Amino acid sequence: TDRLDVPAIKRPIATPDPKVKSILEKYLRVEVKEGSHDSSKFHVYLNFEDTTQTLWVPNPRTLPRRSCVVWPYEIKDCLGITSTVSDVWMTPIALNPTGVPSELSGAIHFTPSERHGSLPVIDTSLLRQGVTYTVVFEDNRHRAFEDLTEEQQQEIQATFQKYDTSGDGIISREECLVACKNRTEEGKAAIDKQFEAALSNATTQAQRDEISAQKQVHYQKIEEAETQLMAQLMKADVDGNGELSEQEFYLAEAWWMKSTLNPTKVALF
């Protein structure tokens, strides 16, 4: 026997109810005979930029209509966008079928569904097995860079050019990860410098205790930001070739600048 293939489920089961989670996990481990056909789902192909991936969707011929929908997050999961530097800037809005007769070639839009709390979904009865759909996004990635100050933009561009030694608009992901660690250490050194200055001006033990506590909070924040950024950079390399594009790098740096205080430029104590 083989385990039942469940490619539609890409992420860990997320539910606060342990009973529900145990039931869902039970059905993820269902044993079926080799060669058995699972009629509860069918596959389509999703294309975006240079990526084409297979998405398995609920089959409305065998499952209740309410459960036969595709959610925007499933599109981003399938394409490897979830939790990357692009995630918060991109929202799927439609699927465009390719290679089909003209009468079936119209865009299929995510629309609010009363059955699903007025959230946007696509009814899988509108999809056709084996067809390739080009994903249309509301793409606001450009805003991440435009919202920065001119000084911040120039700093990011200079950093990228430093690592893009070949000038082809591609840099090594490993170099970025090393740079993240180095920047965190530089940030800690700047925190330490401010901490020593603040400590020398403290006149009571209570003040010294408060300053020491603040130092640990700033350490924790900069370490958490590094961890999140590194995770985003790892996921940004969807094809696994160890390289990042200029846009991916800019998005990562823009996120860092917006979410992290620079202890070399901001008074912390």
C-alpha cells in the first residue's frame, strides 16, 4: 500500500482545536492500495513569471460545493511566494487559462463569497483539469522601494552593487545571509556603545537596572529581525539555485529598514 497523496496541502495543519487537528492528521495518513484513484481532487497548472507549479483542487463532482474553492493563499503557497519578501506585496486576483478554446479563455476572478464570510475565492467548478492558468496578481512590490527615503534607496542600491560583482542583476544568497549576520553584529556593537554611555550617566541602581533591561529588549528585537529576514531570503530562492534577483534583494532590505531601528542612527536609551 501507499500513503494517500495530498499535494493540495502544502502547509502544516493550523487549528487551535487539538481534536480537530488529530482528525485532520488522521486523514493525512490514510493508507490506500497502490494505483487507487482519488476522485476527490483534480490538478491544474499555475504559471507566474518563470515558474509553473501543479495545484490540486477539490473536485465539485464528488465533494460538497462549499468546500470546492481555491483561496488566494493556496495560490501563493503553490508558487512558493508565501513567507517570502514578496508575500505582503502580492495578492492573486485572477487566473487566466491558456491553450483553451476562445469561449473558455476569459479570466476567472477571485470574488467575495457569502458562503465563505465574503472572502474572495474561486469556485473550482470554473476550472478545468490539466489546464495551465497564468496567475494575475495585484502587485505592489514597487511600493516597498518607493516608500523609502532617497537616502535609504541609495543605501540599498549601493549595497546591491557591492555584491553584484558581475553586473548581471543577480547576487549570491549566501553572501546576503552572511551580510545579515554581520549587520546584526554591527547593530549589537552600536547598542553596546549606547548602553555604556547611558549606564555611565545613570545615578541610581534602579536606572541601571532599567537600562540593562532595555539593552536586552533591543538585542532581542534585532536578533528576531535577522531571523525573519534570513527566513525570507531562504524562501525567496524558489528555484534553489542559490541566487537572488535585484528585486528580491530590494524587497528584503526595504522590509529590514521599515521593521528595524538602526542603532547607529537612532538613540535607544
